[in-house]
Amino acid sequence: MDGVSHIVVDWGTSSFRLWALARDGRVLAERRSGQGLLTATTEGFEIVLETHLAALGVGEGVPVMMCGMVGARSGWVEAAYVDTPARLDRLAAHAVAVPSTHRPIRILPGLAQRGAAGADVMRGEETQLLSLIRDGFDGIACLPGTHSKWVRVEKGTVSHFATFMTGELFHLLRTTSVLAAAVEAAAVEPDDPAFADGVREGLAMPELLGNQLFRLRAAWLLAGEEPARGLARLSGLLIGGELAGAAKLFGPLAEVALVASGSAVFLYRIALMLAGASTVIVHDADACVRAGLHAAALIAFPQEKVPA
Amino acid sequence: MDGVSHIVVDWGTSSFRLWALARDGRVLAERRSGQGLLTATTEGFEIVLETHLAALGVGEGVPVMMCGMVGARSGWVEAAYVDTPARLDRLAAHAVAVPSTHRPIRILPGLAQRGAAGADVMRGEETQLLSLIRDGFDGIACLPGTHSKWVRVEKGTVSHFATFMTGELFHLLRTTSVLAAAVEAAAVEPDDPAFADGVREGLAMPELLGNQLFRLRAAWLLAGEEPARGLARLSGLLIGGELAGAAKLFGPLAEVALVASGSAVFLYRIALMLAGASTVIVHDADACVRAGLHAAALIAFPQEKVPA
């Protein structure tokens, strides 16, 4: 493959995403798979990576910049956390080198928060934020997911962040709990009024979460409530509760940068508006992680590589 | 077996408990097993019951009073819910007869709440409450469990109740979530200050639950927090959140009847005191369900049976 300057990879617990980029950041090729950490630990990290690169015809020597759980203790090579307050433009300087005979490979570190603000960690989201600050972003960012992150960025520095287990709770309750039958539907419809109702109730009465959850089952048992509505309400309750917590930690949610992809964009935008946000600026999470990795690659691999 | 007047059975989703009682309620024999609904649906409800009775030498004709999920739609015979407001002393009148050639068998109904108070259901706890009202109980009762129940009893009538999924959330988070390693310990030590800390935080900031949960993992990762302390804190956070919700629905928790067995007695007593309760009267849940079933049996089977 011609014109590839460097490769960037977002490698998480359950997914692998790779882009081949030109020096100016243009996407020349892309690969996606379910070879997250769980799979890669068995198959071998280097084999997974090199197999994808071979499939694209990327030659030896083309460097790779990665982020995500691949840098966890249980990943390929541990990239030690950078503590908050953390300057995002310094992330690349803390990247750890992965031994390889094929090419230079670096993994970006995650961030850790210690002390009075409460222990917390992130891996991958800091790279999305790196993209935001290149456009001068300052303020509160919401990055929904299995473990949603809320982050305060001040002058290019992450000063405070908090993780909410919203996505994982949704998954557990939907698949493994007594609620499963009452919420058995393919996906949350953002337009379903049950979603907005759930958000409002989660925002107003987050202390009732454990009760609101059980009542999804009771409404299905007693009143034949549609599972699709139950699922929408479940999602709304959890996201509403997350927003109530975020407002507690970060103050009124007036202006929020929403870094998301897929259905989370619609759900969180609706929920943020219900929470009183006047401005929600959406940034595509995939584009952000790619741009953040690209920025880090330009710093870490300053010389243009000539593909072998 | 001599002197057996009637048999009482508490038959739940995952457990089976049977007592052979004298006419005055004395326990003559007891059987416990894990043959809950899941098992009994396969083995056959009548076979499970008669096998236990044969093992005790209980003759044909001795009647049986049951409560719990055995009366659910997915149980042996459905005992339709009684709607709130529900007079507890009328439960026996609503018991459903189970066809059997061996003996009279009845299943007590559960309770359903509909309308503005919020859809909710219980099966089994109403029978424990039947025991309480025989001692003239009036007020708020807390019945901890997989699905904790909070109940307002007025003049022998259940006027309002609410279920919280506390026990199930604890189980899911402990066994199946990303927290598992951070809370991997045998049991919660009620004396662990981490439990009380969790209760206080759950009471004060229930909107932060999703964040507090993730921070159990972060504290373990970053600061090497002991999993036993993590488990105690997890339990405290969930119970504290439940109490915050109960106070929202039932008003200040000044006087509470705690109907519980095992470690829940200690944990909820501590938590209730931290929530500001001045009086917590503990009732043993096993003794209550037995006494409630006994009371119902005396009504449903007025003639003393002569064992065959």
C-alpha cells in the first residue's frame, strides 16, 4: 500500500480498530475486528497486529501508534498512567515503546486520578480528548460508553474526571438480571417517550434507581408493558442517573462536549437537553480517537517513513 | 411421625423450606433444600414435596400451606395477586387449592400494587408480614433480600410497598462485572468501617452510585485497596442507596421493623442507624414466614387432622 505514513490503532477490551494514515491524516485504509484484549491475549498481540497490516500490504518499518486497554497491565506492554492534572499535549512524550522487529510501535498512557478527588482511571478516552484540545476545547466533556467518562479540561489539561458504569449496568441488567424478559428488545428507540420519561425520573429521583429498576418488571408482569418500552425506560433511568451524578460533580450541565458514536449520540443529546444543557456540541468518537492518535504519531515519529 | 397437624412450606426461586407443625405451632421437623422453582419445574413440584414428606414419615391427608414463587405463573399453580390495599388477615381466604390425591394443599397469594403508587409485586414477604400483624404491628417494615421490600402496614393492611433490587445488584456486580476482582472476598464484615463509609456515601449521594461503583475498581488498581474492604463498601453503597430511596418514599426512617435472617440483620441494623433510625426492631425472617404460614393454615384447615 502506497503513501502510508503511519498506522494508528484503538485497541480496547472487546474491539480492535486500525487505520492506515497519510502524513496529513487522510485515511487510506481501515480494519475493524472483535479481537479485543480477551482474544488477543490468546492469539498473541503481535500476530493480531501484523496479520491486519499484512492484509493491507503495509510494509516493514511503518510505525504504529496505539491507545486503549492494550496498554493496561493485562495488555501487550503496560503504559503507566499519567496522573492528573495531565497535559494532553504531553501524552505522546509518555508513550511506551513495544519491542518489535517489524516496526516502531508505541502505546499511549491512560490517565489516573488519585487523592481527594477520588481514585479513577481511563484508557483511550484521553486520546479522544487530545483531538478536542487541538481545536482549543475548554470545558466539560462527556464520553458515553461501557464506562462513561466525564472530564473537565482546562487549558489543554485534564484537571478532574469521573467514570460512571452506565453502559455495563445496562448490559448486565438487560442480559443477566430478573429484568431480562421485561426489556427483551433489539435496541433503544431514542424517540420512544419511555426513554425521556426514564431520563426525567433518573434525574429527579436517582435514589430510587433500585426501585425503578424492579418496577420495569412489575409493569411488564401486571400491565403487560411492551419490552421495547421497558428497554427504553431502563436506558433512560441509567443515563438520567448518570447526568444527575455528573451535575453533582461538575456543576450545572450548561455546555457539554459530547464525544460519542452510534446511538449514544442521540440518547445522550436528548438526555443532556432534558438535564437543562443549552449547548451540546457533538464530536464523533471514532474521528476523535483517530485524530488524537494521528497527532501523537506526528510527535512520536517526526520523520516521514518511507514504506519498505 | 406423630402429632403433625399441618405442613408449611416457603418455596422460592432458589430454595425450598418445609416445617412439620403441631396444632399449637411447635416445630416437629424441618427440611431445607436448594430445590427452588428452577429445579422443581424439572423434577416436578408434587414429587419434590411428597419426597420430603415421605422422608419425614408424614402420612396422607395431612394438609400443606405454602407461599412464595411456587404460586407464580411459572410455579406449580398460579395464586393470583391480591391488590393493595390488602388486608393481611384475608390472605388465607385467597389461597388457591392445588389438585392432589395425597392431601389438601393451598398456596397463599402474593400482593400487587397498581396505579399511581407504581406497579410492584411481592410473593412470600406478605406471609412474613401476616406474622407481624398478629402482634399488632403498625408502621414501616424492611424485608432485605435479593429484591428488598419496604412496606407500610396500617391497621393490618398493606397500604403501600416498594421493591429495591439491592441483593440482585450486589450479586451481579460481585460475580459478573468489571468489579469482580476488586471485591473478591467471601463475605461482608459488618464491622468493617468500609461498610459504614459506603452506607454514608450511598445515603448522602445516591446519584453518584454509578461512579462510586467504578471507583471500587480504581481504588483497587491504583491504591491496592483490599478486596474485602471493596466488598464491604459495595454492600454499603447499595444498602445506603436503598435507604435513601426508602426515605424518599416512606418518609424519615425513625422506627423500622427489620424482618431479616443471617448477615442481613447486622448490615441493615447498622445502615438503618446511620440513616437516623431511633428504633429498629428485628424479627427473624424464618420464624416470621413459618408463623404466617401457621396462622394461614389454622384458618384454611380449621379441623384438626388425624394423621393416617
